[in-house]
Amino acid sequence: MDAFVSGVGYQDNAYISSDDNEDLPLEHLINSSDDDEPLNYPRGLNQSNMNHSFSQPPMSQTPDEDIYANVIRNVDPPTQFDQISNITTSTVFNKKNKSAVNFYDSFTMKYVIDEDSDVMCVKFKDKRLFVGLANGQIRVYTRSGFDGRRSILDKSSLNCQYILEDDETYRNSVTSLEFVNPPGTQNEDPLLVVTYVTGLVKFWHVTGKQCLSSIKEKGSESLACSIDKNHKFLYTAGDNLDKTKAFAINRYDVETNKLVGTYSASSGTTQGNYKTTASIDGHVRRIFSVKCNPVNENYFISAGWDDTIQYWDVRQPHAVKRIVGPHVCSESGLDISQDGQHILAGSWRRIDNIQIFNWATGKLENSIGMSPRQFPVQPYAVKFLDKRTIGVGSSSENTLMTFDTDTKSKGKYDVPLSKISNLPGGVYSIDHILQDAHKNEDDEMDMQRVFAVASGSNVFIVKENRFVNCY
């Protein structure tokens, strides 16, 4: 299968092999455009503190350390990430360039996509890796070798095939990515739904590089979106520029793009940004994340700065239940298990910050607690990787970690199954696919996870050295 589509003018220059670029250094090209117009970041977030994010700690500072031993001794067969490039700059680490990234023998670093703007979100879909940037671009990296969940070992390379942008998105920060197959298009490639900080929502046809339709949310910063299980409705949430209005979640018909519902707290006495009524049945501060239940199309949840997870029934205008505690500061800070029974929340704070709740009862089922001797974790991104494993991306130590959530094997403190630390910036978004490796004693295929990790202006492509069985 061809990795490219005709008519993409920059294809011939997109691929840069490691052999051809031995002496090229890895550079951070944040806001390298000659245009002096500033990037349009979410309020409270700007270029100077992008290494942290919306409520930022200082970036960790550690002595330089040579990471190339891990790269040099990687003798695995080539994967889809063994040769990777960017249309603007070299993406290859080399021996002359040093970094303080610590892999703890948990991961093998393949290569790095070095973007010319801060990376806001990353997602795998089918045969593509989608990267949303603070300059308003979505860059699409593709090759043959994915089947959506798993990757296939071969010698193909990954190249930047498409750049999605137009006049409305220029320097207008991407905030979230989703995919949708409107009714009647299940056999076609899904549309890419993108939210932007100015309240813009766009439906992109990826291979055609065309925006098919747009939604403009007036007086709002669109920070998150989610698609229901039947791909009929789109939910968006964010921040209000007009503080006299309630913080609301909007529901749109995917086919018509018409607003069909709005969900917010009931009216009541307010003081500043906070309701003073006894019952808080909605959000009172910025909403950072909204997630639809993958099993039941009538329910979704949301979270943000007001330290609550709100439950919503699409048939009710106000929240029907809430969990008090989680302080979510990222679109990736909330997740729901595939069976719809568990909620994973990452709170940007130093204690009680990685928690799993029961969907039905709202009760805390598990809280990841590391030894006080360890560097404190302040998570932005959390994700269910399988039934018992979660991934966590954090600031403070700028870390990606995975944890076993099985409480039966839990000791006094939780120890990461795998870890990378001292990345160049806070880990604001993560995604993963599975890579076939070899058959085990039960004649089942053991696999390894390949992660895309957004950190600063880079996307790190790393392979977890630990084998997993997902059957």
C-alpha cells in the first residue's frame, strides 16, 4: 500500500533518514516563523510557560546525560517509527547532541518529531498519527503498517503527509482532536473534528485537506470535545469569556452542525465564579475535559478547575450527580474505561492525583500513591491502556509512566511499571498503539506498546520494553 497520495507537493522532501542526517542537531523551533504575530494560546497559557501548561510548575532541571546507549543498542527489527521525519527539521537524535531524558531501561526511544510550535495533542487513528499544534496546524504522519490498534513490523518510514490549516486557524491554538463517522459513512475514512481556542470547531476531510464545515462558539474558548458512541452528537466545553454566563457544555448534531442542547448548572446565587447555593449541579469554573460513556449514549462526564467531575444525562439540562475532588487541567486529564464502568482522573496537584472511580456509585476504587521519597507527580494526561494498566503524563518531573491498577497486588506504595522522565516539557498528551512482537507459550501474541508523547514542541516516539498480553 502506498504511504503517500498524489498531489502532496512536499512528499519528496519529507523523508529524512538517520544515515543522511548524522550530524544534524535536535533543535527546539518554538514560534520560529518570521511573522511577528503572536500565537493565540488559551488564556493563562503562553509561549513562556508552555513547558508546563495552564497552571504551571517550573520545568525540572537536571544535569546532561547521554541517552544514546539506549538508542545504539536497539537491535530490534525496524518498526514503523525506526525512520521518521518532519518537513521542517531533522528529527533524529545523534551522538553529538545530548539530552537529560532518562529512560530507566523501561523504553526504547525511536525518534522525535521536532515541530516548529508547541504540541497540544496527539492521537493515533487507523494508519495515521495526528499532531495538533499551538500555531493552529494539524500535521498528519502516515505510512502503511498500522491496523488502527496494532502496528506491523516492516521497513516503511513515517512521513508528514498532510498539513491541515486555513485562514481561520492561522496561529489559533488547537485544543483537542476527535474522529467521527457521520451516519451513513461507516465504510469511509472518519472526519477529523478539531477545537480551537477561539471557539472554533472544524470538521476536516483529511485526505482532501479540506474543512467541510465549521461551528463558531461565540464568547467561548473551546478546550475539549467528545463524540457519542453512535457518532450522532458532538459535545464541546471550555471557558467563558463572558463571566456573567454559566459554564456550559454544548451538544451539536453531527450531520447538521446545529446546536441541539446546552448543559449547565441551574441558576442560583453566585459569588465571583462560585455558586453559593447548596446544590452545585454543573460547573462554576473552566471546563477542561468532556468524555462520553462508550457504552451508553445518554451519559457523559466533564471536569475542570472547580474540583468536580460532573455526570450528565442528555435528557436533563443540569448535572445529575458529581464527584468532588479531581482538579483536571487538561483535555487528556479524564478517561473512561472501554466497558464504561470506571473513571480515571488526573488532578494537577501533588497528592490524591491519580484516581479511579466507579462509574455507577462514584466511589473511589483506587488511588495511585507513590513513595514520598519519589519526585511528586502532577498529572496532565491519563489514559486506560487496558483493563488493569493506565498511562500517566505529568509535569514537575516531565514524566510518562505506566501503572498496574490491580489492587490485589498493591503494596504500601505504587511503583511504575515503566517510566520516562526529564522530557523537555510537561507531558500534556499521550496516545499509544500495540505492536505485534512474538507468540508466547500459550500460542498467543505478546505485544509491546508504542507511545506518542507530547512534550514541549516535540513528539517522542518510544517503545515500551515490557511485553503485554491483551487477549
